[in-house]
Amino acid sequence: MPFRTWLAHRWKRALRSVSLARNALRSILTVFMGLYGTLAFLGAGWAFPFVVRELVPGSSPLGLLNAYLLIGLLVLTALRFFLQGASGEALRPYLHLPIARSRLVGYQMVASLASWFNILPLCALVPVALQVEWPGGAVGALCWWIGVLGALAVSHYAALGLRAMLGRGMTRFLAVTGGLGALVGADIALGLGLSTGASGALFGGLAAGGVGPLAVVVGAVGAAAALTVRVVRRTLWADRGAGAASRGRLTGAGLDLGDSLTARLVALDLRLILRNRRPRQLMGYQAVALPLLGVLVAISPERGLTVAHIMLGLFASSLLAIGYGQFIFAWDGGHFDGLLARVAPPDTLLRARLFTLCGLGAVSYLPMLPVLAWVDLRVLWISAVGLIYNLGVTVGFTLLTSLWNRKAFDLNEQAFFNYQGFSSSQFLLVFLFTVPPIVVFLALPFGWALGIVGGVGALGIALMPWWMRALAGGFARRRHTLAAGYRSE
């Protein structure tokens, strides 16, 4: 099958998509947001040299950009992992045909380069490149652009490779991502400057027309492409078709958490988030929204304690838990009967969901601590008592709201402008346990508000065994109603 036939199939699949036909408004809004993002990145790139000259007089805009390009590419790779489509999904309809899998993987590796995650960074870099002086002249500019395109390709292939690695098992995936995250985090926390120094040396050498840095980039692109093709091919062989692939999403292999059934159910939630499009994108959008809210609050001219400050402190440890938790049983709607019949009793299922929500709260809270301290120390205090409140109150009410969601989700749908499964009753319940602490902070002195919100949260933690038993009883009574709803009965 020629490559042009492959592209024609991809184009027809996009045009004949069921989600495109049923959600025309969402498709129009997606196109609008893409155009808006393109213009926003172009404007940010045009303003970057002026901002650098204003805030850091005497610094070179190109030098400052080069020093942080590698960190930016790591962030881009993380965003790709959560928001970009998987490589294997487009390949599975062709696996039964007499076509070499190496050719299929090669087609997908080339076709997937047409992505917004490659276009938007270029929209920001082109205006910068047109306004700066190049130490290597035209040759340096050409080498730098080759290096940037190569770095984007490495980021793209790294995200695809990590997704394929996760599909085969979590042990290697957690080892690779955890090790890389620990190295970068230690470099930033200790102020070693290794990442910025390496980035400045690499892209600065490219801008000067250096052959050595160019060879490094070309070698990195070749190595990333080869490793990704290898991992994706092995994943396809392991899947043995769509049926095995769907079973692998539910069970997964490669993460041994011992004999604890609760731990295995928590790991099941983690796999569901990482391996399916809608929950992964939902978590990715919310993880990006938190630091963006922090930046907006920090640059706001308001110096008093505003609603935005309070919401930032409270949602730092609850946004991911609320977003995922209010549908925590609906995510498993496609195999909910199997969970009830074979996996665990009701109290164990509910306890595992509780640990999942507490883990999501910690995952969102800990990386936000530097941002919260930068915004305002009062926000840091609010986040501390907010963590107690969320563990004692928010988590319990979130589990309660999930017992009234009887609509199963299509896990492969995108999360952007997708309101499938939402209901007014859920918004009302979320409103009831998120608004009272905001009112307390606005109405009472700061010290009193901290004590009241923290005290209510501590009381909820102390009463956790009681309300967990009550929730387990409610889940036991409603589990068959939920299962019938997920079967659309």
C-alpha cells in the first residue's frame, strides 16, 4: 500500500468520523481555538524580544531562548503524552492485511508529525527568529532551525514511544519517566543549571553555525525514531489485534503491587487514566490549568485576598480529584459488570477509589507549592488547610456524587468541549462543598477562616471510617442501578 493511499484513508476517516458528524459545534469550536492559539503564539513570539529587553536589560533574546529550549521541549513532551493521540490506534485496522508492520509503523511516524504540538511552537519561534541577530549569519540561522525541527521531532517520537512503552507495562515506563523527572527536578531545585547550560550550549552552538551540535541533533532524531519504531512494533506484536488491545487496557501487566487487592485496583485506575484518551486529556487540561491560574493571579494588579487567590489555594489539591472523581465509577462503565462479578466486594472498590482520589490530590498539590509560594504566602496557607479540607470533606462528597452518575463514557472520545455524562445535579453537589470555604475566607478574618476550614477538614478525616461505611452501604445498594445505567437499560 503506497503512502498516498494511507494518507487518503486517514483523511476519509477524519471526515467520516462519528464524533465530527454528531458534534459539529464542538468541531467548529476546536477549529476556532486552533486558529486563536496560532494567533496567540504568533503574538507571543513577536513580543518576546521586547519583553526580554524591558525586563532583562543587556540580555540577548536569542541567548535566553536557547537556554530554556530543552526545558520547554520536556514540558511539550509531557503535554503530548497526555493530549496527543496514540500511534497504535490508527494502525489496528490494518493489522490483518498482508502489509509489513515496519511499513505501517513508518507511515504512522511520518503522518503523525502533522500535529498542533509541532505547529504552535513554530508559530512562536518564527517571529523571534525574524527579530534577532544571528552570530553565525545565514548558516547559523539555518543550523538553528534544523536543530529546532529536529528537537520537535525528538519530542514527538519520545511521546509516542512512552505511550507505546506504557501499553506494554508500567515498570519500565515508571522507571524512565521517574528517573528523568527526578534528574530535572533536582537540577532545578538545587540550582545546578545543568539543563539550561546544556540547552544554551546546544542551541547556541547551532546559532553560531557549529557542526558538532548539528550532528548531535541529527543523531538524536535518528535514535528517537528508531527506538520508537522498535517499541511500537513490539507493542503491536504483543497486542495481537484490537481484542487483545482492549483487554490490555483493562488489566495491563508489568506493575507488581503485591497481593493487596486495593493496591491493584488503584493501579487499575492509573492505567485507565494513562491509556485512554478522554480521562488522560481531562487530567492533562486540568494539570495545565492550575499553574496558568497561578500565573494569572500572580500578575494580577489586585493585592488583597480575592476570590481568585482563595480558589487557587483550595483547588490546588482538589481540581484533579473532583474532575476525575465525580465520574470514578462511570469511567469503568464498559467493564463495570466484570468488576462487580469477579474483582472486589463493594467496600474494597470504594476504598480503592478513595486512595485514588487522595493520590490525585497529592499529585496536583505538591508540584504547585512553588507557584503558590510565589503568588502569595497567604495562598500557601490556604492551600495547606485546603488540603486537609479536601481530604476530609471534598473526597467524600465527590465519591457521593459519583453514585448518581449512571451514564457510561466512550473513553476514546476527546475531552475538549465534551459534556457527555455531565448533569445539573453533579454541578449542584460540587457547588455545595466547594463554595462554603470560599465564603468563610471572604466573610471572616484570615486566621479565623484558616482555623474553621482546617477544623472542618480535620473533623471529616476523624470521621472518615464512619462516612466510608455509609458510602460503602450506599454503593452496595446502588451498584446494580449503576450497572444497568452503564448498559443503557
